[in-house]
Amino acid sequence: MNRATFAASSIAAVAAIASPTQIAASAAEPSFQFRSGFWQNLHHTLYYQAQVLETVYGSGSERLSVIDAAAFRDLRQVTQNSRESWYRALRIYRDRYASLSFVFDDALMDADNEISGDAASPLSKKLPGAMRVALQTAAPAYRTSLWERHDASNRGFIEDLSKLLAGNGSLLSRQLRSIYQTPWLAQPYVVDVVPYAQWEGSYSNNAPGFVHIVMSVQDPSESGMGGLDVLFHEASHSIADPNRGTIGMAVVAEADRLNRPAPDQFWHAVIMYTPGKLVEEIATRSGIKYTMVWMQPGLFGRTWPRYYQALETHWLPYMRGTGTLEVAIARCVDDITAITA
């Protein structure tokens, strides 16, 4: 999720594994720099396993989701002579960090950005002391038990997504910039690829000097075209906001005009639906059967069906060149906020 400010410039799309110090930017497309970093992967593995433990304790491993089951299998893969140090680190994460969110808790978000921004070392004094201890304690076990396999999976994911970007990234970038009527930010879009992001899936934040996106290899919805869909949704967070930017301001303005409470999550639905619909169209042209990620878990079908209907009715024609952004958003908000019997 993005909660930062907007910039007036835009940048070029690059699909490559970047060094931690690489800072690149140019014209009209987001500059994606993919990383499979040891410390970021260790950080997320400890965080996610710490969350999974309570489910295992209460329900047993047979009731875990696909992603949770993968995290539990990884926990069992830690070698016996490394278990003591691994569990010491896991206890720190469970006690201090597992209940926090990478999106809504500033301290965890800052630490996450710090590890990504200085990917070569977890010893930055800006990290919480307990987190540094946990990372140092678990690092030998992670390196010998899990890292080689995680890194290989991450790099395979990066390679597959980079191929899709090479063929479709420029078009998607231009289309979204035109639809949102907002340029991409003039700073790198750093994509950390990890086994597990957080329970909601991938996420993003505007970090100091870069847009930070984290994607999960173990999330089946993020493979293939789904990866392209999720990547551009997360990138869209960098230029969309609940109350600011072209989408957020249009939602608030129409709710104010109608003297109705604004639909708080509609802006979010817009930046899910828009890349999703464009990726669906790319897939169709390529002869691939694909439905946007946000339909698969039932988000639009069960949680936001009225949002989805408004987007199909009013936003999609705008995406295809009819009318203006302001009018499309206004009609959506009017339909959504019209409470009828």
C-alpha cells in the first residue's frame, strides 16, 4: 500500500536484477529493479513462519493454506543442529513483529525499507536491536537450510516476470499513465521477491528514494499473467491515494457534491480493476485464458460486487476512450453510494 506523496516526473521500465546501490530513472515508465536478497528473504521467512505457528498450534498443519503450508514445510527443513538458533530468532519475531503489518505499522515498514535499501547488511543501526539480533542468530541456519532453494525459486520467478514485462511492460505503463492521468514516479521501483510477503499477499510502500514492492513466489495467484497484474497494481499504489491524486480526489469530490460519505476503498478497487482488465486483454490477444487476480479469491465477486459493477458499467468505457476520468468516477460513486431498499 502506498501512503506517500506524488511526484511530477516519470521513469523508464527496466526488468533486471539490480544491485542494491543501483539507482536508475528516465522517461515515462516505472523502472522495475528486481532483487532476490538474502537478508530480505530471511526477514520475511521469520516473519511469516512466526505467524503460521499459531495456526499450526491450534489447527494442525493439515488445515493450512497453500502459502502457509509452504512456510511450515520450510520450518521443518531447518536442520536439526540449527533448530535452537532458528527458534530463538523465531521467538523474537513472534513476540515483537508477527502481529505488525508491513503496510500500516511505521516501525516495521521502516525496518523493511531499510533492509531493502541496504541489502548487503542487516547490521544498520537504524534497524531495531532485537531484529538485528534475530537476523544474525538465524542467518547461518537460513544459509545452510533454505536460502539456496529460495533464491533459485525467486530468480526463476524474476526471469518469467521479466519476459512478460519485456513484451508488455511498456504498453501497460503507457496505458495506465494515460488512464490515471498521472505520471509514474521518478525513482526506482525496487521489487523484492521473497517466498512469503504477508498474509494479504504482495504490498508496496513509497520508501525514501525508491518505491518498495514485495512479491511472493509462494502465492499461486502471482505466477504468470497474475504476476504482471499484481506488479502493476502495486506500482499503481505509488501514484494513487485515498484522498489525493486524480482518483482519490475525484472520489472525494463526488461524495462531497452528493453530501454522502465517500466509499473508502473504491480508490483501491480502481487500481486493482484497471491493471487487471488491461492484463486480461493482453492475455486474450495472446490466446491465453486469464481472469484478473482480484476475481479469483472472490474479492470483487463476494466482497466488492457493487464496486465491480460500477467499474464495469462506468469505468471500463472510460478506459476504452469514452468520456472523462472525472465523469466516470462520479457516476461510479453515485451508483455505489445510492443506498436503496
